[in-house]
Amino acid sequence: MKKFMTLLVTSLLVFALAACTANKDAGSEPAKDKGKEGSKEKVEKVLNLNNSQEPTSWDPAIGFDAVSWNSLNNIMEGLTRLDQNHEPKAATAEKWDVSEDGKTYTFHIRDNAKWSNGDNLTAGDFVFAWKRLLDPKTGSSAAFLGYFIEGGEAFNTEQGSSEDVKVKAVDEKTFEVTLTSPQAYFLSVIANPAFFPINEKVATANPNWFAEASSFVGNGPFNLTEWNHDSDFTFTKNEKYWDAKNVKLDKVHWAMVDDPNTEYQMYKTGELDTSDVPAELADQLFKDGDVKVEDQAGEYFYRFNLTKEPFQNENIRKAFAMAVNQKQMVELVTKNQEKPAYGFVSYGFKDPSGKDFRKTSGDLIKTDVEKAKELLKKGMEEEKYTQLPEVTLTYSTSDAHKKIAEALQQMFKENLGVEVKLANMESSVFATDQKALKFQLSRSSFLADYADPINFLENFITGSPMNRTGWSNAEFDKLIKDAKNEKDEKKRFDMMYQAEKILFDAAPIIPIHFYNQVYLQNKDVTGIVRHPVGYLELKWADKK
């Protein structure tokens, strides 16, 4: 009997230990590979993020927005990649040579650069992708980024042909590009997702290769392995990536939750590893010390439509702009410690003398209620208005956008005595209609594509798909064009200072605030890099 009881107790202990082990690992995903201890299975490192919405597109030429960039940047890679200090470093290209005049770059693509389907990545894939970016038939809103390539602008504006674009494959692993002039920021620009390569063979066989997980072919640190549209998608580590040994995560799962409070609750329950900060909880969360804040180069603003009444009148535009209190907006509405914006170029860009562009350019439009009333009266007299035409402010559907729109509505009423109607619509329809100049006054945002003030200002050249205001100024256009071709950095910055002043003298926009990156993050997560130019880097991310 004693022997039987001993065996029974031993069996129960073994069962209990097994149960404890099962409970401890519940919800984790054991990897197929064995750990260093031999028989012990290694638990997969899975990072859980939120993408808020369905990506616009994972076609590099089309997915030119935040809901596409963050993910796309991690399943594809260009010739260069921004590092942990946000500087462009060798990526798919292991090195490059630059001609004496600074205009021709010869990139040497890594021998072990592969596509996720095992195909060899070639210089021809870059030629195909860059010409496709510039092809007017593609309709890319990012095409203007390629105008520094000789023949690029002419091809995109149907004044030249594809053959005139100076990009070529010298051989299978050597890619050459000739610029219109030396560009100090060129290596940074081409880290942008718009310049990612495309597998020509795959794209030729299936023009919609980017639309499903089953057909997607990338070359980045991760592969797209699952995509449930409007619900979630999953990345897994790309073992064919040239630098796979430095990629620590096994999987990244992305939810699509477009409500900040729901996102926060998912973060609190452990379903997400990061979260934005809901405005109504910001004061307490900042006080608790849990919130992280990083710089981001970009701006939240509103666009006037100069082709619709009453905003064809400069004084009426200025009246509306001066009636806005940016300081109140960031302190009482958004509550994320943003800097109020009184210009368009963000803080953080140094001119040759070491001075910050924003501080040197100064406050170009400020809150001034009395002046705003005077300008509104003057503008109405100029247009012979006895009553201001009805004004509708349109924003894309989002709780955050709604709060800002409602605050603006109240400011216009209190400071100008003007009743403004509000309208909202889904983001995809909103973007199309805004480009078509269908709104009078509408919300907008800009995240820098690369680290230079010219990227902010070039949005407003005549005919740019990013302009969306109907504003045109020949002097402004010339300054931007000349600045892009200017070798002397002091002269180049002087041109940009002049251009920003011209922009605000005409007032086609109302600046609201400069962006920052305010977030909560699981303490077990390290190595996520949030680039100021607007995209997320997971190559070096890790999770305990």
C-alpha cells in the first residue's frame, strides 16, 4: 500500500508540473526550431501592432501614405535604408560610386539580395520600378520625388519618353542613375518606399501581385504571409533577406482598429504592444510617465480651395487663418504635446549656419482676432458680398479629425461670427475628392518623404498632385525649381526661406500643429525605430 501511495503522489506531481508548464506557455507559439538546450522548444517572438486602417496599397508607387508606409517599409527595401539614427545606409545596394560632378550614382547590388520567392534581385528590377513610378499611366502621387532623375519630369508630364529617363542596368547587379543636378539629400530620398524595386518577372505575369498575401513578393526583413482585408495581416521573418541574421522577431501581427480608445484597451489587455494616446486620457498618462514622445517631420493643416467661393479672396483666407488659435488646439483638443504651427516646414532642419529652419523663418501667420475681423470685412467688400457664401469644412472620418473640426467650427463662430457647416467622409473617397478640388475647406496632413525642407515646400508648386488648393505662383515655382538645382547650400536655403514666405503671404493653407510621435509601448519590446520622416522600422525590433 505504501508503495502504491508513493507512486500515486509521484504521478500527481508530474501531472501538476506538466499543467504549470502548459499554463505558463499558454497563448505563445512554439517555433519549429529547437532552442540551444536541445529538446526545449523556442517560443516565437510575435510583435502585435495596429495599422488603424486597410493599407491603401502595397504597390510601392501607389501606397504613398502612412497607412501603407509603416508596413510596406518592412516587407520591401530600397538601395538604401535609414538606420537607427535616421541616416541613409547601404541596404539592397552594398556600396555605390559617385561621379566627379555629383550627378551620376552607380549602385552595386548585393550578390545575396533575393526576392522572397527565391528569385535573384537585379538592377533591372530597379529600372522597371523607377520608370513605372514616373510613368504617367501609373498615376503615382509620389512621382514628383523622381523629378531629380534626368528625364524623369519630362516622362511623367508626357513631354518625354521612358527611354529618356536616365536609369539603367549596367549589368545584372549594377544600377546607374543620372540626376539633373547634385542633390545632397538623394540617398535619403531613395530610402523612401516609392523607390523600392519591383520583381519585373512577377509584375509582368500578374499586374496585381501586391493585392494579396498569396501573390505578394518582397525583398525586406519580413514576408507578407496572411492578409484578411479590413481585419488584420501578418508578417513572418524573411529567411531569404540578405541581413536575416540581424532580424530578431519571428512574426508581426497587425490589427486594423481605427478607434483610439479601442486601441488603448487592446494595449492594456496585452493584445497590442503599442498604442497611441487617446486625447481624453493624455493628461493622466503623461502624468504617470508612461508616454513616449519622439520627433516627427510633418504637419496637420487645412487647405483652402481657391477655385471656390469665398476663398478665391486672399483677405478672406487670411481672416479664417488668423481666427484659428493653434495654441488652444494643442493644449485643449489634441493634448499630445505637439508644437503649434505658424509655418509649414517642421522644426529639426538645420541650415548651413547651424540654425533651425523653422526658427529662422519664424512665425508666418499668427492668431489675431481683431485683424481677422478687419480682413474678413475688407475681403467681403472686395467681392461685393453683403453676406458670406455658405462655408463647409470637410474632414475624413475619424474621432481625432472630428474634434479638431469641431474646435475650428467654434473658433470661426466666436472669432469671426461665421457659421461653418461640417461634413465628413471615408478616407479613400475624401482623398480622391480633395485632389479633384471638390471641397471649400478641408483637413490635410503631410509627413516628410525625406529629410530636407524642400520636400515640404515642393508640395505647393503649380500642378503638383500634393497641392490640392488651386493656388499657383510663378515666383514660388521658380524658387523651388532653382533650389533643387542649387549646389551652394546657403543660397539654396535662402531660396527656401523666400518660398515659404510667399506661400504664407498668399495663405492657401491654415497650419494647425507639427506632428510628433506620442505612444505607449510594452516594456518587453525594444528596437522599434520611428523615423521622423514618417515610417516605422522593425528590422532591429525585439521582444522578450
